[in-house]
Amino acid sequence: EGKPEHVINFFFMLAEEVRGYMALMGFRKMDDMIGRVDLLRPRESRESDEFPISQYDFSALLTPAEQLRAGVPTKFTVRHPSELDGILDQKLVRESAEVLAGKVKSVTINSRVTNVDRSVGTLLSYHISKQYGEAGLSDNSIRIQLRGSAGQSFGAFLATGVTLDLIGDCNDYVGKGLSGGMIIIRPAAPNPKDVVNMIVGNTVLYGGTAGCAFFAGAAAERFAVRNSGVCTVVEGVGDHGCEYMTGGRVVVLGESGRNFAAGMSGGIAWIWTPDNPNFAAHCNKQMVEIENLSTEEELAEPLSLIEMHFQHTQSEVAKSILAQK
């Protein structure tokens, strides 16, 4: 089996080989090589070439940059500001500092969010995992209340102890790699039971390993793909839902697209079929079986998740189902 030392050794050998080529050309530093197109030559044409090199004019490509734009730097000269400066997560880290330091048990943070705020909660989760490891914090130690339309990868790799509660909607990749945190996404006012509201985009909960997510609306395509441990409730999914899922629990309280459960080898998906009459036709049954729930024991776990869904989102869909118990 490979070891980290083997990778380190490989790069030492690679660097030594590169240094040899640089010495042959008379260079001591990489910076001295940048932009030196005067040292490049097209190779000679060969009989085996389908299109001979000689028929091409490479003069534009081999013109030194300083001749094209005199005085413009051709190598790194100015350090640009980090793209992480000023992002929403920096605010979340600052306002969670006392929890991270163990001085207080919990904190609630309120903020607006927009679609330029990507990977909300990920930098905060880095600080949690760096200090507390995989175990993270106690549940709900950091509760973040947000309003608006969040950008991509909202709650990606969210650590245990963090709850993201968003009133609004999200782009793609919500909860990617979810790692123990909780994500709640709901509209400002509960949707009428017969209205389907697309609240999150594609590839939600991709590769999630732990945690919970509650969506008071529908998701687009590839929901919970490669989910291995997340428990979630959603009010409809697009094509390829639960594809390659290996663990976790999924409750779908609405319609599902085609090819549901393709390659699904673990976990359980519960489908509310009164609002999804074509489910059997849309389900890929190569690796799964469809069963009806009949006993109280079988109904206990999905009903518990639906109750949690209603508690967190006030969903009219969940309310209507629970009223039928």
C-alpha cells in the first residue's frame, strides 16, 4: 500500500528532474523562465503527421509578451486580496468565537444572505473540525438564522453543532458533504398544500455523511446522490433522486422524477405516494424493492421525520399528512 512518504519522494524526484532541464537551459529560477517563448521552437514535420507542422504559422504564439504589451508584468508581482476577505463566513466565525473558545454554550446569529454568498457555513465548519475534530460541537450550539437567496454549496461540509435556518431559497449543491450539521430551508410563508415550490437546486446533499436537512419545497435533479448517512425530508425531487445512495434516510412528500434510486445500495427512501401516483414507473428497480408500509413499527421512523419537518418548517404538506395519522 502507498504511504505519504512515497508521494513526498515522488515530488522530490520530479523537482530534481525539472532542475536538471532548467540547468541545461541556463536557468536558476522558475521566474527567469516565465515568458521566454524565444526558447521555444516548433518540432520538425514527420512523415507520420496527418497534418504537417510546417503548414502552420506559430509566429503569433511565439511572440514575446513584452513586445505585445510593453511594460506589462509577465510574472507574479502584486499579491491580490484574498477572495475570503469579507465573506459572510468571516462574520459567522467572529460571532461564534466564544462558542469555539468554550466560553459560552450557544449563540444565535442573524443575517441576510445573497446568491454571491457561496459555501455558507463551510469556513465556520473548518474552524470547528480543526478544534474539536469529527465530533464537532453539541447540537444547536451555533444557530444561524438567514433570510434571502443563498449561493451555491450552502452548508457544504457543515459540522455537527451548527444549524443553518434559511427563510428563502438556494442554488445547487446545498449540503454537499454534510457532516453532522442541520439545514432548514423554508419559504417566508408556508406554501399551500397543492402548490409545488422549487426551493433548492440540483445535486443537493451530494455525498452527505451525517446530519439532517429539511426542505419545505421541492428539489431539482440528483437529490441525495451518494448520500451515506444524512436524514432528510423534501417535498418533491427531480430526475435521478437517491442515485448511488449507500445510507441515510430520505422522505419525499411529493412527486419524483425518472430514474429514482438508480444504483442505490443502502439506506431507505420513503415516498408519499398519494401525491406521487407514478412513482413505481419512475423508480429504477434494478437494486431496490418497493414495499408498502402497514404496521405502526414500519411507520414510526418516517412519521418521526415528518414531525421534525413540520416542527422546523411549519410545512402545510407535513401538517396535512400528520393529520391523517
